[in-house]
Amino acid sequence: MHDLPELKPESARHDHSQMLRQLAINAAIGVGLGIAIGAALLWFDIGGLGMRIARSSTPWLATFILIAPIAMTFGGAVAGSFIMSMPYERRFRDRE
């Protein structure tokens, strides 16, 4: 394996901000996907779910309770898959 040159503080800061930005973008995409899937469950009335929520006394609360966990799960899954697929080489190796 080859040794990578050590990063200067400015380039390390820039590298970390880029990674965090990409992580936030991927998490937001996952949350958006989860919201879309939750909305599709209601829109297509899967299992009569949309009608039950429409007839409830607090439909906004039932909608939130349905969509929020789906959105968080998908956001975490997409962010996790981004982290797992990142090309990573250890930048600071112990030199012998």
C-alpha cells in the first residue's frame, strides 16, 4: 500500500465539510423518499389507512405518527449506505 501525504489543517477542514455536506444531502434524500412513501400509503389508501386517518379526530397527528418514523428510517438508511460506500483510506498511518 502507498502512504498518502498528511493533510494540512485547512485541507482537512475542507474535506470534512465536504463529507458532512454530502452526508446531509443523502440523509435529506432519504427523508424525502420516506415522506413520499408515507404519502403514497395515504394517497393509495393501502389497507384503508388513508380513510381511517381522514376520519380521525386529529388527522394531522395520525399523519405525523405514520410518516415521521418512515422518513427517519429511510433517512438513516440512505445516510448509512452513503457512509458504507465512501472510499476510505487511512490518511495517518503509523510509520515504522
